[in-house]
Amino acid sequence: MTRTILLVDDEEEIVELLRIFLEKENYAVKEAGNGEEAWDLLQREHIDLALIDIMMPGMDGYQLISRIREKLRLPVIIVSAKTGDIDKVTGLGLGADDFIAKPFSPIEVVARIQAQLRRYYDLLGAQPVAEIKPARSICGSLQLDHESCMLYRENQSIVLGPLEYKLLNLFMNAPGRIYTKKQIYEAVWNEPYLEDSNTVMVQISRLRDKLEDDPRHPRYLRTIKGLGYKLVSQESSE
């Protein structure tokens, strides 16, 4: 199956360079020069992954990512010359799955795209019959639908990104269990945990923004000081 990649950047030379490398790997490529054009295209066509620059005229990359995460579920990678820590944290906090700094190696960009698509579609792919999960996981007033990857909280539907789904699925498989950052990272990102970074904290914060009425005082996804995080039902007093 041919995957379709959306390139969102107002620098034509960069778009053309990435198009060449992506088409060599048999990807279909769509282009947009700004956020408005990209959003219009996302609503009309099937896109498997979006590669988005931050600084663009009109709707910038941050605004586009926010709109995508409100309505759509697909991997998003930021490619930007804005490489400060605040830029990376802002982009990841809004819902991006990865961040690549300009200037970049086109080969690295293709590899990052392949990695995100692999994680995303492995997550949503068919499972062997013996391993089929229930249609939904339930924890108190929370219900996680494994077919649509949607969260339902007191009958309110909440769209989750791929990493948000994997993170919540981990916690809902064992409500009340405390997970360390290392355990979370290796389970959700499927990579060795080599250093103490903010990656897990940023993803927890993103999930809380959707899950909690007041993310600063979470009722569901609790921080256990010095240990890690656990999920409790709203009805639990622990």
C-alpha cells in the first residue's frame, strides 16, 4: 500500500528536495505552502503523515498542528529552523510526534518518516486471532475504544494522537499500577530508555490536557512523587 506524505513548507527548494527522496522510496507526495492550504487538503484527501514547518505566512505550523489534533489522527513531524528548547517543547506539547532541525539530511528525514509510519500502522494493524483485544478498555468513567482509538469520558468523545493512545492504553491495561518513566518510554516508544529526558513528561502533559478537567490537579493520571505515574478511576479516592 502506498503511503501519502503531506509536505507543508513555504520554501519550494526544500519541498522539491524532500519530494525527490520520498518518491524514490515509493511514497506519494502532496504539497502545501502554508497552513490554510494544508488544512484544506487534509480535509479533502487521505494523508498518512504530515511534515510541517513552523514559520509560514498566515496559519503557522503551531496553529496547523493544534487544528490537526482537534480533528484528525495522523503522525506529525515538525521540520524547522527554530531549534530552541522552547520551540521543541511547544511543538511536541501541541501534538507533534517528532522534531527535525533545519538544515537536515534528507536521508534522516525519510528514516524518521518510516519510523513514525511503522509505529503508527503497527499500532493500528490487525492482530493475530489469539491476541485480539476487547473492543474497549474501561476504567471508571473512562472508556478507550481500540478500533477507533477514541477516548470516551462520561460519554464525551476525545480524539487521541497515536502516542496519546498508546500511553493511555498502557495505563488502562493495569489501573492503579505505578509506571516509571523508563517503563513508560520503553513500552510506548518501543526503544531503549537511555537518558532522563522530558519526552515522557511532555506526553503525559498532552494526555492530561485532554483527559482532565483541570490538568494542574489531575484526578485520573496521578504523579507518584519519586516513582512515576498511575491511572486511577475518577471514583477512586487513592
